[in-house]
Amino acid sequence: MKRGFPGAKPEKFCFWVFEGLNLEPEDEFHDLFPGSGAVSEAWEKWRRRNDVPKSLELNFA
């Protein structure tokens, strides 16, 4: 994230938004106001971090 860039969002905030929207790694994400690029970078990082193949997920229900 570029320091001093007006409106730049911290990575933790972006992750919170992605989780709050219940996004999945396979979802499409379009940053309508790319500015510093911080949100798009956070999306790629969050997506890779949460990209667990469905066949490997454990179901405890």
C-alpha cells in the first residue's frame, strides 16, 4: 500500500470485508476504483490463502 495515498485500504480491512461478504476464492472480484491497487492485491492474497479444494474440506455436520 502506498503511504499517503488518499483512500488506500489496509489489508486487514480488506480481509474483513471479504469475510463479511462471505466471498469464496472462486468468486470474481472487480475493483471499481483501483487507486493504489491495495484492494486488488489483498484480494489475490486472500484468495490464495483461502483456496482450499472442496474435496479436502472436512465436514463435521
